[in-house]
Amino acid sequence: MNSNSQSGPVEARSGRQALFPNVVQFVLAPLILLLSGYFTANFLLSGQYTWARTTQTLALTLTVLILSREFVYKELLLRTESQGRARSALLYSCAIPYLIGVLVMVALWAL
């Protein structure tokens, strides 16, 4: 029995395979979270709390939470094995764009 046949280390990702996680972390996630923060703040400030809008906002919130955890935090945690770096990526790629979206909506609402 060859011990190297199934228990070998996982090969490192090539540059092409590592492109998708980087695009998600630096382009898609910030853009989606920015828009999500904007629309969530719009819902909260509008005062139109219908079942349809409430359900849409809850679905949007759950979607961005899953996106943030699965495609930013866990992916970077698997690549770097550094919990601190994964948390900082979560902050910069997800939390800050979300807050910027909220602040844009609040600024527009105040005008």
C-alpha cells in the first residue's frame, strides 16, 4: 500500500484558480455590501414597513451575511490560515462598504 496515494498534501492553487476568490473579495463583495447597506437604510428610513418590503430586506440581509462568511471570511481563512487576517478582510471587504452604503442613504435622506 502506497501511503502517498491518497494522503498527500493539497496542491497549492495556481494563479488562475486564485483569481475568483480575489475578485469576490475585492470587487463583488464590496459592491454588493455597499448596495445592500444603501437599500437596508432606505427601508428603515422610509417608514413603509409592508410584508413584501420586510421580507425582501430580511432576505437581502441573510444573503449578504452568507456571502460575507462563506466567500470572504472562510475562503481567506482556508488560504492563509490566519484568523486575524480573515477578520480584517471581513472588515475591509464587507463591513466598511456596508456602512458607507448606509451613510450615503442617510446623507441623501437628510437633503
